[in-house]
Amino acid sequence: MLSKKIRFETIRAIPGPNVHSHQPVLTAVLDLGPYGARETCEWPGLNDRLTALLPGLALHHCAAGRPGGLLERLEGGTYFGHVIEHVALELSDLAGIGSNFGRTRLIEEPSRYRIVVAYRCEAGMHFLLEAAAALVEALTEEQEFELDPIIAETKRLISANEPGPSTTAILEAARRRDIPVTPIAPPSVWQLGYGSRRELIAASVTSRSSGVSIDLASAKDETRMVLAAAGLPVPEGELVRSVREARAAMDRLGTPLAVKPADGNQGKGVTLSVCSKSELHRAFDCACEFGAGVVIERFITGDDFRFFIVDNTLVAASKRTPAHVIGDGIHTIEELVEITNRDPRRGDGHDAPLTRLRLTGPAVSLLARAGYTPGSVPDSGAHVMLAQSANLSTGGSAADVTDDVHPEVRAMVERAARVIGLDVCGIDVVAKSVCAPLAESGATVIEVNAAPGIRMHEHPSVGLPRAAGEAIVDSLFARDEPARIPLVAVTGTNGKTTTVRMIAHVMSECGCRVGYTTTSGITIAGREVVRGDCTGPLSARTVLTDPGVDVAVLETARGGIVRSGLAWDWCDVAVVTNVTADHIGQDGIADVDDLAHIKAVVPERVRAGGTVVLNADDPVSLGMRDRELVRRQNPTFVLYSLSPDNPAIIEHVRRGGLGYSMIDDWMVERRGTHTQRLLHISDVPATLGGALLYNVENTLAAIAVLRALDASCALTALRTFEPSNNPGRGELYEVGRAHVFLDYGHNPAAIESVHRGVARMRVRQVRCVLGVPGDREDTVIRDCARAASTFDVVYIREDIDTRGRPPGQVANILEEELARSRVAARGTGTERQSVETALADLGDDELLVVFIDDDSVAAQIVVEAGGRPVHSVLHHANAAAGQ
């Protein structure tokens, strides 16, 4: 089926909100080969062949924004990547997973394109993208192309990979209540809610379901004994393990009998109305196929009812009818099955409200007992049974009778649920009627089912639909209880990690169990659980799926957003610290505007009424408030600035907005004409006595977030945020009569900020160990070197991971650019070699700035050299003068 001339290089799923769309998308890179840079009109008749095979293309809007827009493009001629996109979208409609979003862009002339399409089923849409390319190629070459096998295979993939009807009903009910849903072990196991407010579901089993009760309900004989001991009506019966024991049970119980597996489900292996020893032998063998033990019970006559119970309360009741056809005196049973299966409500397995009828071995045997064969023509009006059990999975149907249930019957099934102890269960009852009192109805409990299917209640064959999925969700999350934890997302170029750590530190001091992610790792409730760069969606998901997390603070970097989108649907507070030149040349990023487009995804996903915190000193960050998608949820904008005279802050505050500034070395809160002092910059140890203005800036951002979260102990806790709480981000050590300063600056703006900070310290000379990640463009590496040329002496180091570059290449570029700035580079080596060399050269009253690769390595070297943490070179100098 794969196309021969069109080649897919990659197809990647982005399941979270992303730069292309806020819905899940597949992004494919493909080479059109001979069709690159050519238009469809160059192949006579191609457009007609396309619309003849896929007439639905006539309704596609395309850029015209109206139905028929695509046809206009086809008539004038359009590029093949664009056509493949629309064909994939049309195929998704035909397969029942219709998508309404697509986009195609040229990546590299003449033939490399990127196609982005939204998806509802990843596996299905992946297959359809490849099918679309094969279809377009076939029609271009005037070859036949069969659609039916493509649609059939897509539906098979959907069935195999997507949640069943019960799970789907629960997930849809959760989404209607704005409860986040997260796949844990798809397609069945999902998380509802985040962190400490999460609940799990596996179909209709919940994280509140008792394992003992599930096991009890699965053991049919034990269930019967427990219910009987509670005085509930159950059929007399026993557990047998051999044909001899079964025959003895028949002698004691009499006939007719029901024979079923001791731990079966969905009616598998069940034989009803067994009256003879030969039938008993066959029924026993059938039941043994599904388990070792077999339950023999008196067969209770009457209609079959299913009662759906949640938290011991009846939610829905259905009268179930086994799979059957009704004769018309004309068609054979086989033909009647085919006619019945034309009902659009019937599908394979559990995918549709009803299951297709099948003339399998058990059905043929049942027909034979009634004197029929599949070729028989039953009389008009004759009910021909194809199954004994009334399960929907075997083709049965269900009529809703919830409103008809007599109070005594309701009380009986609710009590049965309490006795077994299941929070969600299905109770099977046989009765003459459920409208009458127990004495008249003869209602008998046949089974109690854990993980009951709910599609019969959500989509009954007859009667009112019942919100069974919603009832499960309401049992897990009361209407006045939140399903979310406070979620803060921090993005930008510089300052993200420090801001995250400050917020997390304060919230921890306030008594919350905080989960946070940074470029250094994942920390949950004060314990680092993963080390490494953890700023992508997988790391965020680790936090949000941990039940020991009350507050999530997530550093959200460019790479994760581009590759996989966000791991969360909405956040409460978003922070954009700044957006400066970094990662240019990666992931198609050409300039700062491209970076801004990526990072804007974070403030775009602030919930209605949430808060967006922006750096008013950074034009790109400030510009986020003018983006349509950021403003769409009508968030509260909060601005911060180091300058009290920042025009944006002044105007924002004048209009009643909230702003945070530094005035006379005080961090203040401003609104209207009111200004409130909060903290002196020297009160926050991370500012190193006020020398590190960029950490003052980060503190202002953190204060804005904490006030938005109403963290009452915010100011006090910030006084205890030491440099040791922020490893690798502004740590200062005293080594003899010199000092060493560690920071993670790895772009021009960060290097310049560090230089401005250390320039405020009282030192004789500043040395610098400099390295730049290898995945930066040459221009960015050179800019870093120029920013570092303001230091007196520069030592060049190489990252452990050269990120695709040959060893020494980045160092050579740095050395070359430093030479142009007339700064001599002293040696090139690993981080350890460069730092050890610089320490050996370090003189009294000098400062060594190390732009680190691994904070643990650099700190270890400094400690080995006798270094001890201090809070300020200013303070040290003052103390020395006093001596």
C-alpha cells in the first residue's frame, strides 16, 4: 500500500497542545520525489479522478474559508503536499475519525514538505497519511485504487487502539466537567485529574474499587454464598470440578439447570436450560474452556435484567434480550442475520451501541436444538434465538426500564451491591417483572459483575439513555471538589530554573507537597527522583501523575513544546521570563519571533480566570499579552520590571493592573496609586546581597506567581531561599582570598547578565570559564564569545555532549571570536581540566566565573579546592575592611 515515489521520512505524534494546534496532531516530513514543485494541473484528468473517488473533497474549505475552496485550488493547480493533506483528512471522515485541521509547508526545495493533521486516533491517522500518499500517487499514474480495504483496515486499527465504549463514556463525562484525562496504559487505563486529586479508571473499574470485592464478584459460587448468607434471593447451586460431580449436582438440584464458568464474563461458556445428562456433559465441557471450576445452578425462568449501581445507588436498569432474529416467512436465518446487521448501530466487538450477530458454533448448536439450520426459513413472527445469554457482547439488545423499577427491587439490588462491596457494579437479575414487589416479581440475583459494561445504558436499543459514565465520574469527584492541583508553567530563555525553584521552595515551606521540573531534574516532595534535563512533557507528566503532589511547578522549554507539545491541558499561572536569541537554527527556528511563537503556547493554555506573568523589561515577553490566543481565555496579566519607570508597568498599574518593581532596592507591589514594600533585595540570599539583579528579576516573577496562588507565607519563605537551594544558578564560593561563581549561562543574554552582576562585586579581576552547547548556530556561539570578552581572562571548556559537532569545533569558534575581541583564551579542555587550570591561576581578591555544563562536577572541584559557600563578595569585602 505504501507509495513508491513519495517517501515519508518521519511521522510523529504530538498529543498535547502544540505550536501547530491546541489539539493532538501528527506531523509528517515527506519527500514528494518527482512530484515536488509541480502542480496537479500538470497531470491531465488528475483532479477529476481525485474528486470522482473522493467526492467529499468538494466540501473542503482550504484557504478560501468556504466549501469548494479546495476545488478552486485544484482547478487552478496546487502542490501535491497540499493534496495529500486534504486526502488524508477526507479519508479520516470516511473512517469515522474525522479531523478538521491540516497544514502543509515546504521545508526544502524542491520536494521536502511538512504535513500536519489533527487526529482522534493516532494509529488510524498514521495509516491514513501513508494511504493518502499512495492514493495520490496511484491516481497521478492513472492506476486503480481501492478505498474499501483502506477504510476497513483503519477501522480495525481504531478498534485495536482506542478505548472501548465504557471507557469512552467515562472520559467524555470527565471532559464535560473539565476534568483532565491522561492515558496511563491505553486503551483501557486512564487517569482523571492531576496529582493528589487524581483517580484511575480501567474501563468501569476505579481506583476506589476494592480488590477483595472484585475477586469476590469474579468467583460466582462465592458471590452466591455471600448473597445467600445476607438473605438475598439467589438460585440454589454448587461448584463442581468434574463431570461426575456435575451429574451428582444435577441429581440433587433437579432440572432445568444453568451451567457456567466459575470466573467467566460476558456470557462466555454459559449454557442455560440444561435438562439432560448429555446436555450437561456438553455444557460442562463448554464452561471448562473458560476456567477450571464450573458452577451448576437451578435455572430461573423469567426476563433478564441488568442493574447498574454506583456508590450503592441505582443509576440505570435495562431489560436484556438475547441475540435473535424474527422470521418473515421469506428469508433464511442466515439472510435475516445479514439484514439485522445492516442496522448502523451494530458494529464489531464493543465499538458500537450494539454488536453484530454471528452464526458461530454455539449459535448453530442452539438453532439445532430448536430444529433449525442457518438455511431454514422461519415462519413470520417467529423469534429465533441465536444465543442463550443476553449479553450485548454476544449480540443481545437492551431496553431501558430504569423508571419502572419497583422500590423493593431497587432496595434489593442496592443492598446486593453493599454486601459485595463494589463501588461500581452490574447486578444481573432474572424476574417476571421489575415493576412489581419482590413477592410478585420473583426477582432473583444471578450474578454481580465487577467492571460492568455501560454501553447498554448510554445507548439503549429502546428507551431513555442514562448517563452511566457521568455517574462514575461524579462518584470520584463531587461537584464541589476540584480535580486539579495548582499548576504553574514557567517558560522563556533565561531564569526559568531559578524561578521554578523559588516558587517550589516557598510552596513547600507553606506545607504543600510540590512536584517540579527543571533542566536539572524532577523533584517531588523535596526528593529528587530523576536527574537530567527534565523540561519536556514526559517529565511534566511524571509530576502530574504522582498522587503525592499537591502543587506542580513545571519548567517548560522550547524542545519539549516543539517535539511533543504540552503534557497538560490548562495551567493556573504561566510565566514568560524573557525571550532572547537562543536555539536559532534548531527545529526550523530562524529568529526570535519563531522562538516567541513556540513559547507563546504556554500562556495560551492558561485557564479562564488564570494569571499570565510577563517580564515588562523584555519586549518579546511583554508582547505576549497582545497575542489573540493568549487573550482568548481572558486571563489576568501581571507585569514585573527591575525599573520603577518602565512605561508598560506605569500604564498597566494606572489602569488597575498588578505590577511588581524594584524601587530604591525594595521589591514592591503596585496597583493604581498604591505601592507596598515587600522585600529588600538583600533579604533574598539568592541575589547575593543584591549584586545579581537577574535573580532580583526572578524573585519578582516568583512573587507574582505566589501572590496569584495566594501563598500566605511567600515573603518569609523567600528569605530562606539560599544559593544552595539553587545549585548551578548563581552559587558563590570563597576559595582562600578569592571567589568562584557558578552559573548555567549558555547564551549571550545570560552571559551579559552574569557579567553585570559580578561587576557589582568588589574584586580585582574577573576570570571566566566559558563553554557553549554544540547545537547552537555558529552565530550564537560567536555572540557568546563576544559577550564573554568583557571578562579579563577566558578559559574555554567543552561540553561532555558535543551535540553532534566534532570535538573541538565549538572551542575553536570561541577562541577565534575571542581573538577578534583581543581577549586571549587560556587553554581548552574538559570542564574539570578548565576549572582546575583556572583555579590554579586564581589570585587574591579575584573572582572566577564558571559557566557550567554539570553543576555537580563544577561544585565538587571547587569544594575539593577548599571552597565554602558564601552569600556575597560585597559582604566579604566589608568584613575584611572591618578587620
